[in-house]
Amino acid sequence: MDFVFPFDFPILEYIQSIFRNEITDVFFPAITHLGDGGIVWIVLTAILLLFKKTRKIGFCCVFALAVNYVIVNLGLKPAVNRTRPYNMESEYLSYGLELLTKIQLDPSFPSGHTSASFASATGIFAYNKKIGIAAFITAVLIGFSRLYVAVHFPSDVFAGVIIGIICGVIAYFINEGIIKAVNKRKEEKAAGADKVE
């Protein structure tokens, strides 16, 4: 599907014309690859799951990434099936845009890198503000990098932010529901053991 909001290409042009230099041309493509397949968030989730103190956060990240995958990758991307900016070649070139990473094979809307990043960051922030702020900074950098390398429209990334936060909130309530259910079962088991004694 080919649809573009009036601000989409001008913002991409502004970002590449203002921010591009030898340093950022290395930095942002590297940052964008952190989000490939959600790898940075999967690794972080695995680390959080290793330790008892952070396991609750880790499970929240698992749910956040799972909910995001279902909504974005299985739902919205194939349903909307939006064309990538560089596939609109005449407009892409007329704005002087340059593709700074490999071609993406999935549809453009919404940005999966961005939604997965904000889903994870929201889940983390719900339990640990300090780590959560660092996660949100990383998420913002990944989202911006998708515009910098010109593989997404700004509207893709903005939608990714909103959807990601919603997925993170949903994951938090799922996580809390499971925690309460487990704690209740433990209390009931303990109460039953007391009665036996």
C-alpha cells in the first residue's frame, strides 16, 4: 500500500540533511542493527531472567516482546502492508535521500524496531526507573536511527512508539496478574500446610 503523510518525506530529508556526517553515518547504522530481530532486548531479557532480583522484570520483557510480535509482526504489518520509503523511488530520490543500511523485506508500518524497543523499555520502567530510563534512551536512539538510515517514514516510527508503550503496559498487567496468582497459590498452600500441622 502506497500512502504518505505530508510530513513524512520532508522530515526524512531534514534529518539526513542536518544530522549526517562521518561520525553519525557510522553511529546510527550501528544503533539500528541493535534492534534487528529485537536482539538487544532479547539479550537484555535473558540477562534479567538470570538473576532472582530482576527476574520479574525479565518476565515482563518476555510478555512485552511477545505481545508486540503478535500485534505488529503478525497483525498490523501484513494488514497495512505499507510500502517502504525507498520503494517510492521517484520521491525518495527527489528528496535526496540515501539508504544507509540493507533493504528491509517486511512492510513499513509500523516500525517493528521501534515498537519492540518501546515495549521492552516500558516493561522495564514499570519495575525499575533507573534501568528503564536507560532503556528508553536506547529505544529513542533506535527509533531515530530508523529515520536516519531512511528505511521508515516518521509516521511508522511514531506509531511504533505508541504501540510499543501500549504493549509494554499490557505486558505489565499480564505479569502482575501472574505474580498475584502465584502468590495467592503459595499462600493457600502455606495455609493448608498449617492446618495439617
